[in-house]
Amino acid sequence: MKKIVLSIIVGTFLFSACAPIMKLLGKKTKLDICFEKNDSLQNALSQEKTKNTELDGNLTALKASEQKHIRAIDSLTTLVNGQQDSIAKLNSLNEDLVKKQERMSKDNASEAKKIMSELQATREDLQKREDKLNTLQSDLEKERARLGKLNDDIAAKDAQLRNLQSILHSKDSAANALKARLSAALKGFEGNGLTIVQRDGKIYVSLDEQLLFELGKFEVNPKGADALKKLASVLEKNPDINILVEGHTDNTGSAKFNWKLSTDRALAISSILLENPTIDGKRVTAAGRGQFSPIDDNATVQGRTKNRRCEIVLSPKLDELFKLIEN
């Protein structure tokens, strides 16, 4: 709602201004939409990193389950071996009883009957043990089948995790290489109103107000234009990098003025970058943050000086990662 009201106010203001400002307002609206899309992509990346962490947790749980099934199989195997030994002993006892029956039947019919009863009981016990052995063997086969499926699931999860990690690693490597090239190209400016920081897979090029603008103005001075052109010479060789230009102010003056000043400064920087014909305008988003994203305390002169800045945020395109996630 705030953005809608702000757009109406800015539209009314710019309608009464000169034609170049009306043209810039049209660019601003389009670039704001690009900025919101970029934020959505970054949120999706954050969610996929969370999913990546969840996959790690699931993989650990699956491996623990695998170990549990392996122990169960070992236990069943030991039990089966014990049952087989018992069966062998019972078979031997059965043979002894048969022989004993043959001997005793000749001498004592009563004793023979007793032996027959024992023999029958032994056979019934043997049958029960064989049934139990069959059940154990069936259970063992089921456990082996479950273990095989578990191994397949683990292999699939491992492959998915490796793919995600490979893509994230390649993006981090590209960011490291880009930071090194920027530092080399902007060597004369870094530490003199310009800083380059890598954070969360992105490169932040921060430019102090003194390097680019006069106080309260949005026209880029020659020294600042030189730095931006050198920056553009690096960006033209990295077409897979999205460019977000943000203008920031301190809290001096009205919020409306600060919004407009920060936006005008972002548009001025974007215009210089786009003077390089190799840089596609679709890669560039300009945004005015006004006084609402300070990095220091506006209550002090030093803090206000730090807050009056412009930041160029460079982030890799994530199309490859999103395609993998969709698949």
C-alpha cells in the first residue's frame, strides 16, 4: 500500500516536472518490478538452501535406519544358524530313537509304545522348529528387500544433494573470481570511498557519497563516473551476473525528498553502467532506499556520512538451480 501511495505522489510530482524526469519515473517503475522479482528469486534460493539442510538431516536418518536393519539381519542370521544346529541335533536324536525302537520292540511292547510317543513328540517339535525357521527366513528376505530399497533411496538422496552442492559451489566460486576481478579493476578506488565485500553469495560494491555526488545532488562527478565505467568493464565480461543499484540517504530532510534523491542517484549510476553497450539492461535494477536502510547511527555526523551511500549488489543468476529444483 505504501508503494502505491508513494507511486501516486511521485507520479503527481514528476508530471509537473520536465520530460526527462517523466522518462526516469517510467524506468523506475519497471526497475522496481525487476527488483521485486530478484528478491523473490533470492528468497527461493534461501528456501532451497533450507531444503538442502533438510536433505542432509533425512540422509543421516536414512543411514541410521540402514544400520538398524543391518543389525536386525545379523541377529536373524544368528538365530537361523542356531535353529539349524538344533534341527541337526534333533535329526540325530530322531535317528537314535528309531534305532532304539527297533531294539526295544522285540523285547517290550510297552517300552516301544513309550519310545513311539517320544518319537512323535520329537517329530512335532522338529516340525515346529522347521516352521519357525521358514518364518525367520521369510523375515530375513523381507529385511533384505527393505535394506535394498533403503540403499536405493540413500543413493537418490546423495545424488540430489551432490547436484545442489555442486551448483552452489560453482556460484560461490564465480563470486570469488568476480570479487578478485573487481578489486583489480578498482584498485585505485578501493579504500578511497569504495569498498568491495562478499556476503551470502553476493558481491556488495559500496560507494560513498563523496566519491560520486555533491551533497543533495544526483549528478555523478567525473571521478565517480570513471570508477563506474571501470566497474562496467568487468561486468560486461560476466553476463550471468544480475546488477542491483541501490541509493541510500541519511535521515536529514523529509522522507519524500530522501526517497526521490536515492532513486535519482540509483538511476544516474545505472545510466552510466548502461553506457557500456555490452551490458544488457535486463540485468540492471535501480532502487531508491531513502533513509530506511542505514548502516550506522544517524544521530552522529560520522554515522550520517556512512549512511549517504550507493550500493551495487552483484548476484549470480539462479536459473540452473531453479530448473534442478523443479525437476
